[in-house]
Amino acid sequence: MTKEELKEKLKGAMYAQRTLEGELDKLQELRNLAQKVTPAYSQSPGGGSGNAQKLENSVAKIIKQEKIIAECCNELCAQLAEVRALVALLPMGPMRLVMQRRYLNYQKWEQIAAELHYSWQNVHRLHSKALDYILHEVNKEKT
């Protein structure tokens, strides 16, 4: 595994989280649209059947979207488990804190530096050192 491949693997949970958030937004849009579908009452026979079908279609779309969200949740859980396992290879200390905040808490570099009272450059140095450490540990396990 290369350093770039490791970075992509670590970013997997963040990508899965963003995908899930997008799918949740779609679900909310579908629910909002379904709430706008109102029954039309009429004295004439057969009146308003179009609205009943619209409501039925909306419910079907919501159910389908909820299944997609469940799949996204499963994917996110799997990605988080993989990232946690990789970060757990690091010894307790600054490297591990940087990696947890970046890849499990999705914090920006500046925020990590401010909260840990490190310079931006030092955070990147620790990140690079942590990547090398994880790569060494992963490659050691393979042999």
C-alpha cells in the first residue's frame, strides 16, 4: 500500500459521511413534497384519484430513499471501523490525536492546530509521520 492509497482509505469515512448527509437531504425533500400533496374532495365520482396516486408514489419514493440511507449507514459504519483500526495502530500521543481529529472527527487542519496548540506545519509533520508509521505497521503485518 502506498501513502496515497492509505490517505484515500482514511478519507473513506469522510466520503461515506458526506454521501449519507446528501441522501438524508434527499429524504427531507421527498417528505416536504409529500406533505404538499393534499386530497381533493369532490361531489363527482372519481374526483381526486390523481392526488391519491401522487401520495402513493411519494410514499414509495420515501421508502426507497430510506433503504438507500440504511445502505449508506452500513457503509459508513464499515468505513469508520476500518479507519479506527488503522488509527489504533498508532501509539497514544500527538500523532494519534491528529489522525483521530482529522479522519474520525473530520476537523480541518487549522482547527486541529488551534485545539492542540500546535503550528499548522507541525500538525502536517505529525500527520506525515503518522502515515509512515501506519504504513510500516500494515506492511509489517503482511510479511
